[in-house]
Amino acid sequence: MSWLILIVSGLFEAVWATALGKTAGFTRLWPSAVFFVALAVSMAGLAYAMRGLPTGTAYAVWVAVGAVGTVVYAMATGDEAISPLKVLFLVGIIGCVVGLKAVS
């Protein structure tokens, strides 16, 4: 269960990171509200997952899921260019997360 919650909280990290970029310095209400809600959910999920997982592993996976999710969303919406090397490196990050799960 800790792994599932960790992955979901990593996805919420991608939500708050994306929302943060749209807040215009917290001058826009709805992106700011999404940021704060997603931040709280993401941190709470990380904290819960760390009760059953080593801190280093949990943090590394949380950051990786959030980073990959943020970039994939930006690519899907056209905010970031897609390139074969970017995709290769994102797959590499996912592979590292799978490896951490395999050895945990």
C-alpha cells in the first residue's frame, strides 16, 4: 500500500509543480488554489508512505514520479518539445524507479 500511495503522491507533485508555473507569482486564484491543495495531498502521501519505506527510497521515487509526470504533461500539452533523447531519459528514470521497487 505504501508504494501505491507514494506513486499517487508523486503524481500530485506533478500537479502542484505544473500549477505553480501557472500561478504568475500566486496572483492567479485558481492555479494557486490547485497548487496548495495538490501540495498538501502530495506531502501527506509522501509522509504516509515513508512510514513503511526507507526515507531515501521514498523521496527518490516521489521526486522521479513527479519529475516524469511534469515533463510528460508539458509534452502532451505542447508546452515542451518532444525529442527522442528526452523520451529515452524519462524511460531511464522510470527504469530506476522500477529498480528501486525491485530491491526494496
